[in-house]
Amino acid sequence: MGVGENQSTIITDSSQPLIGLDAIRIVLVATTHPGNIGASARAMKTMGLSELILVAPQNYPGVEATARASGADDILYRARVVDTLDQALQDCVLVVGTSARPRGLSCPELEPRRAAQVLLATASQAPVALVFGRESSGLSNDELDRCHYTVQIPANPRFSSLNLAAAVQILSYELRQQALVGQPALPPLKTALPAPAEQVENFYQHLQTVLLQTGFLDPDNPRHLMRRLRNVFNRAQPSQSEINILRGVLSSVQRPQLRTSVVDSTSKDDFIRKD
Ligand code: SAH
């Protein structure tokens, strides 16, 4: 069923600020052309978004950015400039990355309307981010590893790379349309919110350290192991207390307190038929 066909949706008064849009961070990573930053700010403002975060932008601030913002310079003045993507994602419980092309082993892909639904449904409870890549090469694999989902605007498969600000415009439009029809019929989030991005990232670093220590992860032949494990945990969206439990498990592997009375239930004897 299309979004507009949902009988139970409420059409909101579009002259009012739309709930949820201001909790969605638009994150631009390593933008090269300041004009694209200004044009992205304009694209956001036309759709009612306001939170812009710039990760290591080049030649910014500058007159070209302000000129291309064309009246959306308030978004630029309020934009936060940070050094790393992790800083931009601090406190975010949901991160959606954008890509002009399908990306092999990365996280699950959503089509734009569905991505807007998922982002808005979560934004009413905690900060979420929509992340855009650099003009020359998009988001790196490491950056996509920080994302729960990716979204690709379905364009001409033989020429699918939009201008950065055009991509910001289209996805901001989808977010606005979604905000206008009210909350989608998505299953409610689990009672506990997913843990913030930096805590999940610390868990992945801890997991990697332990797997290197135990020898399960071979640094000379990592073969996407960490990326596959990230996908598993990103699907589960563990809460803060679940992350604490997982960290505790890892610490117990690093500092085992062996209980000799416990029988190893996976010992090979269990698999040998004794009759
Ligand atoms: N040459 C790059 C394209 C970069 S375009 C590449 O092959 O990945 C700059 C950014 O605009 C992208 O990182 C993405 O954030 C956004 N973008 C461009 N086209 C897009 C599309 N079809 N769908 C989603 N995002 C897109």
C-alpha cells in the first residue's frame, strides 16, 4: 500500500513545523565544493529540515556556500563542523547512509520512501542521521559500516550519481511527505531505545580486540569478518543495557575466571553416541 493510501494517516497542517523533521541530522562527509554545502542547506530549508552537520568540509566557510544557500544561510550558521563522522553521529540511535550505487557487503538497503518512514518513526524518540558522501567517491566502506541501512535514489542505472545537493533535496522531500501524512504504520520500537552510535562503535572496537586476542580474527586475512559481525548486531539494534552485557561477555573472555566445576556442554563427547 502506498503512503497516501493508508486510511488511518492524518494529514498535518503544513503551515506548522512538522514533528520529527528537526530531529533528523543531515550529515555531509568531506564535501569538496562549498557551493554544494550551501545548496544542500537550501534544499533542507525548503523541506523544513534544519540540523546540518559538516564532517571535515573543504574550503568552508566561504562566500560560495553562503551565496548558494540563498536565504537558507541560517541553516549554515547553525551547522556544526566536526572532524570525524563518529563525532557527527554522537547520540544517534539510527544511521542511514546514502549511495549512488549498490554496495556489496554493506548493510540492508531501503528505498527512499521506506527510509523516510524509518527515520521519522525513530526521530520522534531520539536523534537519527542521514549521511551523504563526498562528490568524488561517495562514502567509504568504513563510513558505511557506521550505518544501519543504506538508501539509493533509483535513478538511471547507467548514470545514477546525482549532484550531492540534488540527492539531499530528493531525500528531504521524501522526509517532508512522510511527516505530512503523519506517523507510518510501523511496528513500535522496542521499549528500550537502541544504544547511541558511539557506544555501539566502542563495542565493535572491543569485539575486534578480543577476536584478535583469541586468534579468531586473523589480521593478515580479515575477510570482511568485522563487517559481517556489524551487520548481525546492527540488525538487532541492541539497547544500552544489552551493549553493557555484550561488553561484559567480552571482558570475561579477556579475564576468564575459570570455574572447574562447570562441565563443557559443547565438549566433543556430547556428540559421540554412547549406545
Ligand atoms: N562518484 C560517487 C558519487 C558521489 S555523489 C560514487 O560513485 O559513489 C555524492 C553523494 O550524493 C553520494 O555520496 C550520495 O550521498 C549522494 N547521491 C548521489 N546520487 C545518489 C543516489 N542515486 N542515491 C542516493 N544518494 C546519492
